[in-house]
Amino acid sequence: MGRPNNRIVIAGGGTAGWMTAAALSQHFGSQATITLVESSSIGTIGVGEATIPTIRNFYRRLGLQDQDVIRATQATCKLGIQFNDWHKPGSSFIHPFGMYGQDVRGIDFHQFWLKLHRQGRAAPLGEYSLGATLAAAGKFVPPSPNPPSTLSVYDWALHFDAALFAQLMRDVATRQGVTAVDAVIARVSQREDGRIAALHTECGQRVEGDLFIDCSGFRGLLIGETLGVEYQSWQQWLLCDSALAVQSESVEPPKPYTRVNAQEAGWQWRIPLQQRDGNGHVYSRQFMSDARAEEILRANIPGALNATSTLNAEPRKIGFTPGRRARAWENNCIAIGLSAGFLEPLESTSIALIETAIEKIKTLVTNFDFHPSVVEEFNQTTALEYERVRDFLILHYKASQRDDSEFWRYCRNMALPESLQHKLDLFLNSGYIVNYRWEMFHQPSWLAIFAGFDVLPENYDLRVDQFPDEQIEHSLNEMHRSLQRAVSGAPDHQQFIAECFPAERPSEVAL
């Protein structure tokens, strides 16, 4: 039986390209041939090192276990994100990957907490989350596969070296039969109907395909330069359009969370790996010069700067426009990763949006006819995903009470997209957090941000008043004590990593 003539060509490597190649080669098996074209002479962005828990489901489907990825990528565990100085200077809270408290008789836990919080009789919301409590204590233990109650439900993700993860994905893909072409793409040819016919490399090779996937980064070589799909800017809500990234030596044991510290016109990240830290300053050029941004970055890195395989010891400048392509799928081309859109790295969503794009391809592409209904479904759901992540990120800026700079004053006063305004109004008037389909962040995440910024309703579910205040307070105190006991017996994060998942050291090169 001859080999099917279903040819997938991926333009660009990096995290997006090789994740796509690995997943689709496994999914289609012998029913499609996959070729990835990238040039080793062209660098990738490769600074995103923090993920959300969905990454673990992604690599498990490829047959990889947590220990495989952690060791290969020098990773540490991530229980959430710590926001410092965001609500106002001196404030701090953790957005965890997990639940808060326990619901009672169909009433959400946070409705009970809201009543006691208004009376000054409740601990901060994060202290009713096992994930947040573990993170704050610098501890880590994998969640129970059979948690006794929702009080024990939490999840975790990774901080990893993005370049090493891309290499791991490349290894998986090539073992599964993906052909790698190391060459610069010189031009793209199209058919008479506008579909892409082939990629032409500088060395004269012609790579033909039926489905082309654009993983060329911000450039959007196929989706933008060739097919002319416009890029929709969301800079009226997400002001940050630049980042400086650099690596540094670790000066303390790695924390099991990402730190993001608000600055005068943006924010700074600090991501711990096993052998170094990743740092970056995300800012708005409208409100801050590049020189001032670098000054702030350097002043807030405790360790000495160092070089890696992907970055040198000097901060690397990255410019971007928050937004998305009007259509992620055009003709026979699908944009994945930065070519499809980019918001900003605040909640570590870029890799997750790669994952969801791949999953939609696996679900929708059951043949290579590409019926218009399939393309429309892909584009509609992709647009919804991006818009709902956008709204979640905008809330972080809008809800801030900082007024110490023009940047933050703009954010506090800006008009919101209707979709976010509705969600905000609904919560402030009822305490209800609506969850939509194709939404990456669910009720606990929205609750973490609402509570962290003290954006809370005046009222609570009237059914709460069926319970005596003393009973509610006793229950919340018991939950709090239970979490404290659980955390006190957990190992330190560094101890857990060292004992269970030590990183692979680069092998010595024979001279």
C-alpha cells in the first residue's frame, strides 16, 4: 500500500515548530509526512520559560513523564505566580493553580469567605488554597491522585529552559519520522487559487506541501507576508510592547513560583531554573525609554548576569504588538505561536496557546480537503481563546490601585472591552464568575485576581445567611489549620527537586 500524499510543511522551528511537529507526527502517524524547515543561523525568541499545568498533559501524550522533561530542561516546579506591588506598592499575593476551600451544599466557598472577609474575620483568600500555601512556604509535593476533598486540589507546571525543551521536542519529532531541513526560506510560491504551493530555500530546495503551518514567529512569513492576513492590535488595552530578557546566576534556592514585580511602566519577571534564573522587564515604550527600562532591570537582579546557549550576558531587546491575526487559518496555512498572535508573558500563556492550536488541528483535520466549515470553526475558536486570555490580562492592569505613574493612571482609567466589562459587572453585583467555553482561565484564577486586587462585591450569596456566623468561622478556621498542617510536613522545593528530578548536566565535549 502506497504512502498517503498528505504533506505537512512547518515553517520555523523553536518551541512552536517542534511542539507542532512532535504532536502531529504522533497524531497522523503514517497518514501524513511532515517536514520542518528552519535555519540554525536564525535565532528564536526562546525566553519564555514559565508554563501553566496544561504543558504536562501535552508532553504526557507524547509518552514523556515529568521526570524526563524536568531533567532534560533543568526545570523547577511552578505552583503559581506571585504578584508583588501590583495592587499597590507593598502588596503581594499568589495566583495558584488550584482550588480555594470547600463548597457547601452547592454554595461556592468564596461566598462564605466574602461574608467573613467583610467582617474582618477571615484570613486572606490565598491561605485557603493548598497550592498557594505551599508556594508561599517555598515547599513542593505532587498533589494526591485521589484528593480527599476540594481543599486538597491543586496543580503544577514547570519553569524550564525553552531552548532545551524545543530540543527535546525535536528529538521526539525526528524519532517519529519528521524530516528536518536546515535552511533559510528564500521565498514562498503560491498556486493559482492563492494556496501555498511550496517553500523555496536559499540553497535551491523546493519543499512542497498540502498543509503549511507558520511557526516563523512575529514575522508571520506565511500568514502575513505571503497571504496578507492582517494583524489586529490590542495596544489600547495592553500597553506593554517591549521586553528586555537576560539570565543571571541564582543567589537563593529556587522558589516554586514565578515572581512578577510591578514597575513604573510595566513589570519584571524572575523565573528560577535549577542552575540559573531567567529575568525580564516588560514595559511600554510610550511611557518609558529603553535606557530607563534596562536601568530598572539591572537594578532589580540580585545575581550576576551570565550567558546561555540562547542569550548572551547583555539584556536582549524584544519588541512586540499585543494582538492577534484576523484569521489564524487562511487557505491551506495555519499560524501557530507568535505568528498567530501574542499578548504578553504575564500569565505564561504563549506555550499554552500553541498547545490549544495543535489540539484543534488534531480534532478538526480529519482529512486534507479543508472544508470552509473546518477553517471557520478553527478561526472562531482561536479568536475566542485569544480574546478571553486578553480580558484576563487586562484585568491585572485595570484593577490596580497604583497612581504613581502616568502608565498606571492610564490603566486605571481605560475603557474595557465589553466582554470584560460584563464579567466584571457580573462579579461585582452577584459574586458570580462566569466560565465560558474556550476559556483558558477558570473560576479559581479569576477569583485569585479579583481578591488579590481587592475587587470584591459588596454582597454575597443570600443562602450563606442560613448558616450561623460562628459555624462559618469555625469551618474556615479548620480549613486554614488543615492546610497549615499539610504544608508543615511537605519538603522544601529545592530538596524535592534535588532528590527526585536533578537536571542532566551537559556532557563533556572531547577535544
